[in-house]
Amino acid sequence: MPRTAETLGYKFNHTMIRVKDPKVSLKFYCDVLGMDLIQEVPMSDFTLYFLAFDQPTEGMTEDEKRTIRLNREAVLELTHNHGTENDPNFQGYASGNSEPGRGFGHIAITVPNIEQCCARLESLGVPFKKRLTDGKMKNIAFALDPDGYWVEIVSQRLPKKSE
């Protein structure tokens, strides 16, 4: 269906997932996957962390960061409800891939070399739901973030016909 004049300026901006411990999640998404924290928005009961790849924000005001964040696509929002990181009875969030709460599936990143990426993730102790060698689809992998969300790893290049 073609876009209409009314929807020409629309963009898919971000997806939000809830996280138990922002320190652990930020380490995974920033240090392990290489995303940049482009904006942190503290509120009284929760804090929002907006992440993306290759987003220069150093030296910008909060208004400039917000404007850039709202005018780009493919942003991941991590929402931390204060206190979950220290609650021993906290059961975690539904990742969307098991009952109860099946629905949300995964986020995905593309990488220049999927084999190198997966080897690096394994060397860092990142758990996998599906490795490249598992199953019939040998061109994708699924890593697990600290809260059990699936992160699909996809190559930026098309596989050769023999792959």
C-alpha cells in the first residue's frame, strides 16, 4: 500500500523494553554490542535510556539530544523501574518468546561479519538462544541479553547461494 500525503513524514523511531538492572543492561548494549547511550531521561519512578549506533551526542544539550533522537530511526529504549535491581523477589520480565506473555519476539542488529561477531560474543560469555551452527538457518544467530530478550544477529551482506 503506498504512503499517503498524510503519512509521508512518519518514521519508525524506537522500541522499548523493560530491564531489571540498567548497569548490567547498559554494559551489554554499549560495551558488548557497541551501541551509544544517546540520552538518559531520569524520572521519579523510572529512568529511560535511549541507545543507538553511531550517534554523536557529546557536548549537546538535552534539547539537542532529544531532537536528534526523535528524528532518527532504529532507537532502542531501555526502561528501568527503580528498585527492581535490588529486589530479590523480582521475577524478571516476559521476553515475549515463552508463556506467559508470548508476543514480542526480538530486536535485530546487522553486522559486517557475523562469524566474527558471534565468536566475540561467545568469548565474552554472552548466552545464545541459537548459534549459527544450530538449526537449518545457518545465516542468523540469536544472542540473549541480560533480561532474556533475544537479539537477532544478521549479516549486512547477502549469503552466497551455496551458504
